[in-house]
Amino acid sequence: MTRRRSERGIALPSPIAMMSLGAVVLAGVAFVTTSGDQTEADKPLGAATPVTGTPSPTPSETAKQPVIKKKADQPRPKADKPRPKTNKPRAKAEKPKEKKEPVRRSDVYVEVYNNSGITGLAGATANTIAGAGWQVVGSDNWYGTIPASTVYYPDRLRVQARALAKDLGITRVMPAISPMRFDRLTVILTTDYS
């Protein structure tokens, strides 16, 4: 009698299936061992802390809630009349104006120089400036070339220089340069001022 070979047997899985099964088992073991209670210091950076609170609604509860349309989804109402176009600029919000402190003329030193060749121009102008309340500390002739009558100022006296120039009707106001003194205003008069 010959033995018939049984056709029954076991099919062995492929190596890829075995490795996949091993990876799933290892992942499960790692999850179970690391999911115990951890303190905040033991958790890895970026780990989310579970939030406790009201449970999220079930699909049947969500269906009961009304759907709210966004403004973009809603049709825009048509205007009865188009807005008239005007050429007027829109009103801008007014900025509160800063209160400018008045210039205290008696606290500011002023020197006056004549660069015009007109005899006595610096002295006469110095008297006018003193009469307006400025503290004139000197007047003399200026040697050099100045293109127009000018009030020169150090940085801290810019506002005062503009006030003095306005008092004298001079339009040219410039920062002081050497050899001028930097603690006072310097007025240099040319032939355009007389």
C-alpha cells in the first residue's frame, strides 16, 4: 500500500508579512509600556496634554444644530439707490494738535553780525531784536561770504531760531557752523536785509 501524501499542510507567511507582524507587536508593546502615568517633566517636548471637558457631540447631535451661514455665503441686499459720488475727500480723523510752548525770547542769547557793507546794520538790528524781547549779547561785522541773511541755530534752539527769523522777516534758517557759538542763535545780515 502506498501512502498517499496528504495535501493538507501549513502555508508559511512571507518574510515581509512576518516583519510587518513583528513591527505591529513591537509598537503595541511600546505603547502599553509608555502610556502609563507620566509627570509633566517626563513627557517629551511637544507632547499634548489630554483635555478634559465636555465630550464632542455625536453625529446625531450635530445634525440637530442649525447651520449658520457666513457673511460671504449670504447674498448681498441690493440697494434701492446707488450712492452718489462726490468729489469731496473723506474726512480724516483729526489728530489732537500738540500745544507748542511759547518761545521764551528772554532766555535765548542772540549775536548779530553785519555782512552787508551797510554801516550800523548789525547795531540797528540788535536794537530791534532786543526790543522784541530777545537777549542780545553782541553785534559786530562778519567776515566771509554768506549768500543771504540767515539765522543760524544749534540743534536745541531750532524752534527759537524759526521764531527769531519770523520776527526779522528772514526766510533762511540753517544749523550753526564753526566758528559760531553753539549755545546761542547767530544772525548774519547781508544786503538783502535792510
